[in-house]
Amino acid sequence: MDRIKKLCSYLDLCESFADVGCDHGYCTKYMLERGLCGRATISDISPKSLEKAQRLLAKYIDMGKLASICCDGLEGIDPSTELILIAGMGGEEIISILERSFLPRRFVFQPMKNAPRLRRYLLSIGAHISRDEVFLSGKKFYFVICGERTGERVDYTPAQLEFGRQLQSPTLRKFLREEIEKCRGYLAGATPKSAAEITEKINFMEGVLKGEIV
């Protein structure tokens, strides 16, 4: 739940909200309970997951404030929805969803892996990224990328493409130190080719920590 609570802090006031891949529906509950959206949509490709969210949010369905859709990605979501959350999926899966459908007017994406690929994709299609950072929940780190369909394009440095825009944040620095230690552990059993790749990754992260790579 700590991850969900932190994720909710990235959600703000909107007329319409959709939680794609909603699982239990806690983020939508947060939005509706606080009056942060006029209407909401929950969706999931799994009927069982959707049923859990429907039970949690039954009163809002009865009030006509919430629609529930069983669909793959954004296929059943109204493109005019003001704010769309996609969390808990891999970055490549989020990219696949966007390629098959549309880029939301405003978005909060929380990829479980491959955040750099998602970041590069969003920039390649002209998305405006307004907030891009990492947070720690328990012992795990999570990247969050927020933005809009239109707006001024933000230029990213090589380090920012890999790790987001908050390169000096204590959380990111902790993430980098832990990743460096993991990579050093991988070197022992690595092939020469893999060892070279791991060493290159370590050097890059150390350069970011030292401020030599931006």
C-alpha cells in the first residue's frame, strides 16, 4: 500500500480520470473520495481484477460516477479523458498500449521496468514530460513519469534519459549506489562480453553520482 499512497500523490484535480490496469482500484478510490475528479473509469484486462475494484467502488458505480470496462489497455477508454493513470506494468507494455491507441491528454505512468525506453518513446512522439522522478517504497524503487499530450518539449541529457530529471535527489543517488553494488556482484560469474557491458554500466552510474555525466 505504501507504493499506492505515494503514487496517489502524483494525481491531481481533473474532470475525468481513468485507471488503466486498475487491479484493486485504490487509486480511483483516492480520487473519488477526495472529489478530485467529476467522473472516473476503471479498466483491466482481467475480469477477476476488475471485480475486486468493482466491489471496492460499488457505491460510486451506483451513483453513476464510475464506469467499469474490461478491456486491453486503452482500447475501451474515451480519448477525451483528462487524466489517465497506467501503473504496475512494464515500460515496454505501456509503449505497446500507446502505440495501439492514443497518448492521453494528461498522464501518470509508473513503469515497473524499462523506464528509460518509455521515457525515450514519449519524447520521440512529442509528449511534454512535466515530472520525472523516482521514489522508494519499502526496499523497492519506482520511477514515475508525468506529463501532457501537448506542451513544450523538454530536452533530456543522457543521464536523464536513463534515470529521470532529478539526478541530484537523495532517492536517486541511493538507487544508483545500490545498482552499482548489484552490478559489481554480477561481475564474478560474467562472460568477458557481459563483464565489459556491466563495467560500462557501472562507470556510467558512477559518473552520474560524481556529476561527471549529466
